[in-house]
Amino acid sequence: MKLFTPFKLRNLQLENRWVMSPMCMYSAQEGVANDFHFIHYSSRAMGGTGLIIMEATGVVPEGRITHKCLGLWNREQTQSLKRIVSYIHHNTSTKVGIQLAHAGRKASTWEGVQLPASQGWSTVAPSSIPYKDSEATPHALSINEIKELIQAFKDAAVRALEAGFDLIELHGAHGYLIHQFLSPLSNQRTDQYGGSFENRIRFLLEIIESLTPLLDENHPLLVRLSADEYAPNGWDLEQSIQLSAILKTKGVDLIDVSSGGNIQGARMAVFDSYQVPFSEAIRSQSQIKTGAVGLIHNALEAETILSNEKADLIFVGRAILRNPYLASQTAMEHQEPYSFPPQYERAKL
């Protein structure tokens, strides 16, 4: 099965095409990873997952979705993540990435409710437009503040490499800050960061340009995009295809293709593998590698996507939460080669 064949991004080789999708765990203290994160990620590595991408990690304190999200703006956070990455590298063949993020106007929340600044922090955005009418109006970033955030992404990337991560993913989806800049519905600026398509993608491109000197042939760069935000006159698949082609020329190695999240009340049909057509379109029309994500439950579904060239990697979320050994178990069931920790070899079939 193609699902269990190696895959290369630059010089980085993944043992198989299973990817643990970045999923917020809301379990950090002051942005620092703890024993929960160690067990959570290490168990999926022991289960044979080809690539793990750690959850959305704030590049600044105010960039976190919640006060329990991971951060990467200081040394203590770097060392807590290094402990996890080092263990995985020394005990498994799994590669590990991290998703760098800023939540923008969707920050400072808890259990789906945005906290007032007195209990959390004030939010920022491209424009002074809240995600929900009931929420506080975010501060519209000045050009100087935009430049500072670009530097914050770069600084976080430096720390990620110090921690030993194999790759970096930028979170440009789900209505968080980068996505807010991309969409004409949340970005109504009239300067060089708003208005035209070229201006709305500038923030993302400048972040990528700041990271380019840091990433060698052993450290790929991924971008997660919401291919469509399901809203009239908003960010859509056509713009995603256009952006993805540009990102390829900027050194981005793969688009992690998701959708939605930026417009409150947007209606979307959700069904098994519902986002795969977006991945297929971006892959074929932008000529860039893609990862498919969204209610992909098992190896047969994953293999169909790969064999029909609709994606290059399979990102799984809920399925791998339910079963940390998804990769090795499905390989065993389909009589494909797989890695097991030496301590578990006696259980290998």
C-alpha cells in the first residue's frame, strides 16, 4: 500500500504517510509543555506514526487561543518541548514538527467563549472586526506591530529548531491571524497589507521570507490553509490555489489543506473525507504537495486518497486520538512493514 511507503520533504524522509494532525490539547501551564504532552505525543510516535505535528503554539502570549495553549516565546518552553522531541528521536523513527500560530481576534478564549481583557488579554487583528458581534472589538495592528509579529514568528522558529523539531508548519487556517489577513471579509485594511489579493497575502509571505534563511534541506516548511471559508465574497478555493502556487516558489514544501473557521455562522457540509476535494484541486492545479485532513477514519480510505493522487500525506485527528497505534495496527492488518519499539517486538506479527 502507498500509505506505508516512505515520503520525502526536502531531505527529511518519513517512514510512512500517516501524519498526526496538530490538535489543541489545552493542557499547558504558562505555555510550557508537561508530562501530559510527553505521554500524548510519545505514545503516537511509539505507535509508528510517520510524522507528528504538535498543536498550535503561540509565538507570543497574546497569540494563544487559550491560556492553556502551548507557547514558544521563552527558554523554559523551548526546553519542555526539547525533552519530548529528543525522546521521540531517540526511541522511534517518527519525525516531529510544530505548528506556529497566532490566534488574532480569536484569542483569549476558554471553552468557546472569549474572555474579557480583565480575565485574559486584549485581542488584535488586521482590522477592528470581531469574530462574533458579542465579542470585544480587536485592536487593528499597526504596520510596526505587524513587523514585530513577523519577528516573533521568526524567533519562535529559531527556538523550534533549537528544540530539535524536524519541520515547521505555519497556521494559516481556521480563522486565526494569518487567515484573518488572507480574507477580504476580516481584512479591510487600505494599506499594503489589505485590499488586493497581493496585499492580503503579504503578511504570510513576509513571515515565510523571515524563516527561509533558517531552514536548510533537512528542515521543510508546511503551511496549513483553509481552502474555503464558506462565505460569499470571502477566501475561497480559487484564491487558495493561486496562493499555493506562489508558496511553492517561496520554498513551502506542502500545503496542509483544511477549511472554514473564519466567519461566524458559515454553513458547511461535513462528511467523511469532506475536505479531500480541496486537497486534490490544490495539488493538481498548484503543482505542490498536499496533505488531506478531515474525517479520514481508516487505512482503506487513506489508501484510496493517495492512490488516486488526491494528496501526498494523510493527516488524522480524532482517529489517532482514539488509537495511538493507528499506524502500526493498520500496517499489521494489511501485512505491510512497520516499526515497533524493540521492547514490543514480541507482539509484532
